[in-house]
Amino acid sequence: MSILDFAKEHGIVLGLGQRIFLKSIYGIPFDDSEKITVFDPTKIFSKEMTEKEATEFISAVGFLRKQDGVESKTSVLNFKRRSGTTMMICLVLGYELKRLLDMDNPQEASRLPAHSILAALLSCPTTYQANMLLDNFKHIFRGYKWFLDHKDRENESSISFKTKNDISKGVKGSIILISKSSISKKLRGHNCFFAAIDEDTYHKNDKALFQAFYPSVSSFEHGKIMVVSTDWLPKNEFLSSLEMQDDVCEMEAYSAFMNPNSMRSEDILMEIKRNRKGFQLEFGY
């Protein structure tokens, strides 16, 4: 099952830009037949394009860098407000978690000792933000059978899941999702199959976090690190250096391209009238 099929199965409707980004990080070819409506930042003007044509368009007004046909370990999301970054983090995490839960023994498949704890780490500048990100994940997937069948223990900053092997042996869950602020030492030292560094521009130690996450994530066949930056603020040194790496998938885009249903045209025009420069910084280009 592809990431797009997984989204559809869980009732998640993807915007054009969201679909392009997910296809980019999973190495899925872009469609070059069906025409889709692409809006400008104000949603006043539009043009019909295929996905492939839309990638060329966004490369001109924003940015898209990826390796064709290759699944990326690291992705950088430079999107404007209301682009759906939280949803995309949760979707990729859910997809990778379910891939592990579908295995008989994900530890063995990952060449790790039996009952090693596998972790997904959600890092935000504050504990409150990190817990909210975890809450969003729970809200999206809690009602589904695979989630309920495997869920073990839960509190406000973590939730654990039992693998098929854990269930057969009657032991506690060996996969855990952890949400912590970026300064927490508890984010280090895990067998990490997924990590999200959200609101990267506000992190003070993002480079150290990435260096702590990457060796573990890269050892998993489908390991993922997602770095979400606030595109309307200057990029820091770490983000600029990360974007120079060849194996990183990076995309920059405005709100109406990523998620055209996030704002109505009349609301956009009102925001432009109220603060044109602010709109360009936070929603446009």
C-alpha cells in the first residue's frame, strides 16, 4: 500500500501540493495526464495543470528538490501557514508505524535484538507544542482497528504499541511514540525509526538533535526524519547546511498550492487588504 492509498483509507483528503510532497519523499512518479486546478496565492486566478506540470510551476515560484524514483530518509518542509504540515507529519508517522505493526517481528526485520524498543520522536520548541502534535496523531488514527488492536500504554507525552510478536508473547509494547521539547535529554539514545523536528527555526539545538536522530533513522529501511521550518523567518545555519545535502528532499510552496481548501478567496482578499506584506510573508510568496 502506498502512502497515498494509506491516506485515502484513513479519510485524509490531500491537496495538490501535499500529494506532490508525499510523492517526492516516497519516490512515486508524478501523474502527467489528469488536469488539476492550480490556484495562485490569492485564489483569484487559476490554471489547469497535470501533477508533473505543477512541479515545474512550483519550482519556478517556490522550490522542489528531490531524487527521482528514490525514497528519501530526510525531508525539509518549507511551507506557509495552513499548508497542513501537522497532518503530513502525522500521516507519514502513521504509515511508517503501521508498516512495522504489519510485520511479525519488526525488531528482527530491522536487525535489532529481540524486544528492542523502537521509537518515533516528535520534537517541538515547547512541551505543549510537542504534546499537541502527538494529540493530532491520536485524533487522526484512534478509531481505526489497527490502532486499537496494537495500542498498549498511553499518557500525554507518549503512547506505546504492541507488535505481533509482543502480543504472542504477552509482553508490553515495544514501539513507542514520544513527544518532548527540543531541550529534553529524553529524545536521545533511542532506536529511532521516525523523527520530526517541528518549527525548526525556533529550535536552539536543531543540529544536535538531527545528528542524534540520523544514525538510528538511517539504519531502518524506511526510516524518516521530517524537518519543518517556518518559511517566513530567516533560515538558520543548520537548515541552510541541510538543504545542501544531495539525499534531502526539500519543498517550498505557498498555502493555496499546498492546501487550496484551507482558506476561502474572500478571506484571503480581506487579509491582503488588512496587511498585504504580512499575507505575502505568511501565506504567499
